[in-house]
Amino acid sequence: MKILMLNSEYPPLGGGQGSANKSLYEELQDSDLQIDIITASVDQQKIERSTIGSIHYLDISKKNKDIHHQSIKHLLIYSWKALWTAFRLHKQQKYDLIVAWSGVPAGFLGIVFKFFTNTKCLILLRGSDVPFHEKKWFLLDKYFLSWFSPHFIWKYADAVFANSEMLKKKALQSKQNQTIGVIYNGVDISKFQFSPKKNIPQTLTLISTGRLSLIKGYDFLIQAMEGLPNICLKLIGDGTEYNNLKKLAEKLGVNVAFVGNQPHHKIKQFLQQADIFVLPSLNEGMSNSLLEALACGLPIIATDVGGTKELVKENINGFVIEKESVEQIRNAIQKYLQNPNLLAEFGEESRLQAEKMSIKQIATQYVQLFKSLKK
């Protein structure tokens, strides 16, 4: 079976959407599928070969340093180049299925491709592509995408799947009669391993991984640390809010280590050395960072966004809090300080939760879905 994937994000560019695609692609290397990916690149046009296909990186002329954000201009450049690349590759390969990672822009491209080639199209909803999921796209959603996405892109797709039940419910608010399935993001539980700690730590190490941007809510986490004894925070990642967050930590006198971007294979070492994973995000679809923390057996503090409640069970493997609440983050940290036995208890439950969402199981679900669409 020959599959073409369209994704405007792929590591190192972008965030969780690209990471989820990469994780699945690597897991399927030993499958009987042929998979080609058309994605974006910050500064170069290239092709990478693998055992099952190729990744085509298209230069979108992105000059600024924030590789995690693409403007509408960059998405338009990607869309134009990706569509013509898809037609060119299809002449050679004759794909059975096109998989669009996100409804916009990839889903739109997938539907256009379907109309011209009669190829079946699967759309994977990831978060910001669902109308009114992110505030920054409110006007675009209100006056265009709230109609265009459900009544054109989703309508003409052969299947639409979301990465969490929450995102599915959000999408159904735009079109109640739309059929939407759910396949979660997966995590490699063989790479992100559980390393139980033998002793209760004297200083609690909090950790969070992700780009340093306003939407991640790190300013609320840093404020919540003020006045709490025997805690430190490690932030893995970089981004536009680095200077602001560093100044805030210095002003409040809290212990925050800005570790910066790290190779993906090293992140597990930081997670295994930490005591609590905190996700103070203002918006998520299905957090890959949270999945990796669960796999490493970390107890959790996470905001009630995206698919958080599908991963974090209150008083079982962590605490779910309201977003933008300094008080609730502080209260959750204090619960761990007052009852350190929760660290091991919740950590074991986190690992069990991750094992239900291993990338092997998720990849199997995708293969079954792909082959069902070929029929």
C-alpha cells in the first residue's frame, strides 16, 4: 500500500504535530507500507530516504529564529510547493491514500489532491486546526474556518480522526453530524523507561518540556514556586519567552534551570532524574511531552486542556488544575511536599497509563485504519 503524508511540521520544525508524525513513521519502518512525507524546512530543500519511503523537505523561506511558529505566509508557501510536489510524486507512485496531518493547511491540500486524482483522503485533527481551539485564530475561525473546515474539508474526506476525545467533542461543535474517530498519540515505552526512585528526595525537582512560549503557561508555574521551600524547576526547550521567563524567575528568587533545546534521546534522562512533571499549558491537543513523562513514571500536575483528563486521573497519577491559576499550581505542589509518598504511588500509575498508549499499539491502529480505507 502506497501512502502520501502531508504535514507542514516535522522535526526540528514545529511542535507536537510533527513529533507525532515522526514517531509513527519510525515505528512503521518494518511494515509492508510505502510512506512518503511532504513537509516544510526552515532553510533547505532536501530528500531523506528510509526503508519504507522518503521525506521531502520544502524550503518555506523562513528567516526568523522561532522554528516552532509558522505564519500564514509560510503556510501558504508550503501549501503551494506541497501540492505540486504531491502531483509530481503521484505520477510516479500512484498513491492509494493521502494522509493529511491537520485539517488546515494539509487537509485542504488533501481534498484538492483527491478531487484531481481520485485518491482517498484521511484527515488527522491535531488541535489548532479545529475551529475555536486556539484564541489567536479566533477571527480567522469566526469568519472563515468555522464554515470552511467542517463543510468542505471534513465533508469530503474519506475519514476524519482526532487525537483525543476532547478534540473530537470540540470539532463536533462545528458540525454535529460529522463522523470522527479517535486515535491517540503514542509513546515509545522502550525508549522512555520507568526508573523508580528508592529514596524520598530532599529537594523536589519539577520538570517541563516544550517550547518557551506564552501558550505553555510557564509564567504561572514560576509564580507558583515563589515562597515554596525545597523545590527547583528544569525547563527543557527554547523559544520567544526565554528572556521574560528568566527575568521573572530572577525577580521572584526561585530556582529555575533553563536547559534549552535538547536532542530527543536525551530528554528521557532529564525526565528520569526529575520528581514531578508539570504541564501548565493554556492549550493542547494531545501532549507528546506529557506522554513521555508518563512513560518515565512521573507523577503529574497538568492543566485541564486538550486530552489531559484522558491521561491524568485525579488523585491516581496526578492533579488536574485550571489553566492560568497560580494558586492551584502551588496547591498541587504543596500536596506532593506534604505527602512525598505520592511520588512513587502516582509514578507507578503513570507508567501503567503510558503502557496503554505505546507507539506499537497506536501504530497497529493506524495500519488497520489505512488498510480499511484502501478497500
